[in-house]
Amino acid sequence: MSGKITAINPKVTENGQVAVTAEVANDGTLIDGMNVRIIVERTVPGMLVVPKSAVLIRDNKEVLFRYSGGKSLWTYVNVLMSNAESHAVTANVDRGAELSPGDTVIVSGNLNIADGSSVAIKE
């Protein structure tokens, strides 16, 4: 079901939530006063998006690990935007990092690895 956001309350709750009012066409399954979950989607062209689990804090900087030739590659990143599940990131060029579309990013089992660790991809 899709709809249209009609109002956004700018006050953020202690849980980081915002009250949103939206309109949807009722297909007969909705009753006045029901609570519904609204998922707001926005396409952000030209961004590299990774799961939140891929980004870690090391040396007080945001990093992720890329996979190349059986080894992990420590990569400093800047998180530009986030949602509940993902981060839009760019390489932190001030730290000499490189990140390109198509790179394989390690998204699990990355808490205890270091740069150059031997890693294997699980199917």
C-alpha cells in the first residue's frame, strides 16, 4: 500500500521518533484510529550504501573492511546518511582510503579482525 505524507511534527521523541501524518487509500482492511507503520523511502543517487553492521568504530573513526584476495582491508569511511538498517558512506580520503562501487564489503564477523587478516567468504 502506498500513500502520501501530509504532515511531519518536527519534535523528536526521547526514542528518536517523529510523529508523521499520512494518507493512504483504504482497501477495506483499515479501520479509523488504527496504528500503522510508515516506511519512508528516498532514493539517494550516487551513494554507496552498506548495512550498518559493516561500519565499526576504530581509533574513534568509522571504518569498514573490504575483502580482497582472501584478506581484509581496513578502510576509513565517512557516514553521510543513515536509516534503521543502512549507512550511505564515502571513503575518508583524508585518511587515504579508497572505496568503489563493486567492492566486496565484510558485513559480519568483522568485530575482531584487523587489516590484512585472512578471511573467507561464507555462502
